[in-house]
Amino acid sequence: MRTALPLALALALPLAAMAGEAKPRRLTALEKAHIVIEETQPLKFPRGNRLPFIVWGLQNIQAQTDAELEDVLRKLADRGIATVWGWNVRDKEKSLAAFLKAAALHKKLGLPVVVNSTSVMHQFFNGDEQTAHVDAKGEKFFDTSFGGRVKLGCPFSVTYRFMAIREQVEFFVQACKENAAPLDIVIADWELDGPIEWNDAWNQAKRCARCRKNIPNIENFAAFQAACRKVRHDMQRECYARVVLAHYPKALVGNYAEYPNNGWRYWYDYFEEDAKPPVPVQLDHRAPYRPWTRDFAATEYTFAMPVVYTWYRTFNWYDFKSDDYRWFYNMLLVATNAGQNAPAGLPVITFVHWHTTAPPKDAAPVPQLSEAKYQDLLWHMLLRGHDGLAMWCMPEETAKETRLVQEVYAASLEFKDFLDLGKPICWDVPKTPGPVVSALSLDGRLLVRRTDFDDNTAPVVIQAGGRTVRIPRADGKTQVIALPQ
């Protein structure tokens, strides 16, 4: 049996280039799995029917024997961790065979099957000139403001690509159904392959005769944004969500960054430029929050997937004296937006990341969010309507990132009754550093997390069920408080 890569060596590999050595070898998924197992502890409380903790980097684990793979999967499951198995359209038959084998093993072990469906959703915009914008003179052009490798075309030229993408999805889903392979959670990381309203997209659309015909009031950003999002949601619904759900109606199907919201988006992805006039923004310190459409239901997804990351630029948006609160404030805004607006019965599975995310090349370093406050943030998310956690990170970050999340996930299971049946009652995101309170209410009790960003030791007063409740300071602890009679 293959032995695990020693942890110290595994973590040193990605840093080898810093010492002038040759480019380091990428860790295999199996090596990362062994690192995760070494860094985490088995659950003390049963997971029950709670969603597993999804570690995105543990994809398509290959072992020398079935027994070795089974041992790894069991140890990860003992820690509440689910691995991910991807479909690959570049080598469909080989990918399908590997997936069916893995799914059968998961079925035998009673483990949930989590699918990375990103590959089968690409490429609507494949560089074909039929997908291009076209100006008044009939000249074709693309929007390259999202990076030179991505040629985004006209939202109203891409419909003919629907059948090809749908067939890619159908190939895998139909084969899974025929082979009685379970599909429990199906996640796409589908970002840069549909109409997007940011960067220079609005200006490019104004040049396009087809866009002008389909959006008569294109000079109005809200109209342009709504048209883009409608096509984007049509693509996801018709070619992906409905295909999976037709065969697996109970599957949880969703996509990165698709979730119900309050009409505002508080974060920017790595490929998005800061919005500039005439795009309307809501300013908070130096943060330019953008308007967002509220049409998640049009995707027909069966779970929501917000993105709560430490995006590099957000640190310098705010002037809080507390470095931690510069991160925490924005991330809690995003988390609250998703949790508060998700309708009852819609699971919220959230992508999280702790290390400072997507710093530009040669960017000035910024203080990283502390481990303690990051773990507190995860608690607040769980107490504000988030049901599951999916962690993405760079390979060299795997050990620390996984441990931080798994510790919170494991500890939260002590309060499974609150998480399953409790009602979130706190949505406030304080405008200045101070105490932050989140709570779930159940049967005359509150499950509470209070996190402080100042020296305040006085109780915080909240209202719960028409009653006044005093929340004492309890750093690093989750409290169960009985409601006064």
C-alpha cells in the first residue's frame, strides 16, 4: 500500500521554488487527502443528516488499490469531509468510467456523492464567430475586458450553443441514471462563460446592433443588467439544472456565486474591475457595492452558493482601526445577504477561503484575517442561515484551510438540533467595530455567538420572541441561553 507523503515534505514542496530550486511538483489529490487526515480529528458528534464539509481540492482521488481508496474515504468521512468527483468532457468515456467506479464505492460506504460539473458547462462562448457581437456595419467583435483568453460575445447570439452544452451534461447524467449511480450534490464553478454585466461589457453591448435591438433601453444599466442575467440564467436552467433534475429530482444542484440577495453585491471576483460611473454604486467607506438582480429562482437551482472570501481589495476599502474587522465586516455582509434572503427550505452551501484571496502580482501585503476571527465568522454564518460549507484554496494552503473549517464544522454538530430546526434572529452587521451577535432560536433557547472587536465587556441586549435577552461576552465560545420567562 502506498504510504502517505510526510506532512512536512508535502507542505515544503510548493515552497521549493522560493529557495531557487526547480518548479515544485503539484501535490496529488491523494497526497492532499493524507495531509487533511493528519491535520484534522474524527468527529465527536454524529453528522446525522447534516451536509458534509466539502473540500474542493480533494478531487478525483486516485489510489493504487480500491482498499487504499476506501480507507482514505472512510477516514475523511469520519471527519465529516466529502471529496469531489469531476466530469471531464475532454475524455468523456474515461472520465465517466472513473466516476461510476467512485460513485459505486461511495454508495457501498453510504457516503454522499459530490460532483464538480464545471467541465460539462463549458463552452457556450467558444470563440466561434457566430457568438460574437456585431456592429452597425456588420463587423464582428468580442469583449476581452475579462482577460485576453476569454472572448465573450453577444448574449443574444449564443442560443444555438444550448444543444451542444445540454448534450454534454446529458451524457454524464443519463449514464449515471442507467448505472444507478447516486448524485447527491452537483456543483458547477461556472463563471466566465456567459453574459456578464461588469468591466467593459456595457460599453461593448452598446456598440452591438443585436444587443441594441434586444435591449431598447440599453442606455439604462438596470435594463442591460437584467437582460444579461436573464440570458445567463436561461443557459444554466435549460442546459444544466433541468437536465440533472429531470433524472435526479432530489439532487442539490447549484453554481458558484448564484444565490438569493437583497439587490446589492458586496464583493468583486478576481476578474472584475471596480465599477465606475455611470454604473450606479452604493458607497460604504471606499467600497463600491454594485446593484444585482434578484432572480435566483429563474435558475431553478435547488441550493444557493454564496462566496465568502477574503478578497484582497476589500481590506483597503474600509478605515476601521481593527484589521480583522476590515475583513469580517465585508464577509459578514455577504454571508448575511445570502442567509437572510434564502427562502425557507433552500439549502445554502457556501464557498469559503481564509488566506488573502487573489492579491495582484507584486501587490503590497496586507494583514491577514486572524484564525480566531475567521472561525468566529464561520460560526456566525451557521447561525445566520448557512447550511453547508465548501472550502476552496491553493494546494499549499490545504492543511491550514481545512483544519480551520473542520474544527468549526465538527464543534457545530454538538448543536445539531439548533442547526436543523432553529430560526436565525440576528441580521445586524455593525457599522463600526464592536460586538457582533448571531443567534438561532429554538424551543425557548438561543444558540448564540458573540464576537467582540473592542474592549467592551458589558452584555449586549437583543430582542428574541418579544423578550429582552442579555448576551454576555464569551470570547471563542458558543453559548446556549434560555429565554427569560
